[in-house]
Amino acid sequence: MQFHWVEDIELIERQNKECRLKSLKFVELSGFRGGTADVELATYLITNAPALEKITIDTRNPFYLGTPLDILDKEDGNAKECAKFLLTDRLPPAAELLIL
């Protein structure tokens, strides 16, 4: 294993950012609760994926699916409203936002 010192980390990050998500077309985020990390991740993907066609935000907890707790989890609409409010205006024109 070799390690190399990078003098200009910002330059490397800019170069990687340009091609990192250029072919990403579909994204599904499961367990979205509307917290800071959720919104930042979704915003990053929307902003940096120029070919994005559809992003699905699933607010259900993946651990509760198919259990009696799944019903309780569906009653919380805060995460859905948060996703709609914070992400709709940030979408590229051709991209679709689906909130479950």
C-alpha cells in the first residue's frame, strides 16, 4: 500500500466532483426522516447528478416494513412534508421527485 501527499486537496475535490455522479439517473433514499443529514445527502445528490431522472424519498423505516410497527411509522407525515418543502425547488427541471 502506498500513500501520497496531496498538495492541493481542493483541486482534487473539484476534479472528482465534476465526474463523480455524471451518469447517476435514479436514486432511492430509504428511511428518510427529514434530519440534517438526510436533507444534505439528498441535496448533494440532486445538485451533483446532472443526468438525474428520478429521486425516490421513502420515509418509512426499512426495519418496520411488514411488521405491526409499520402502521405507526406511516402516520408520521413530517418527513414527507420536509422532503417536499426542502427538495422540490432544488430538482433539475427534468427530474421527478417521488415521496413515499
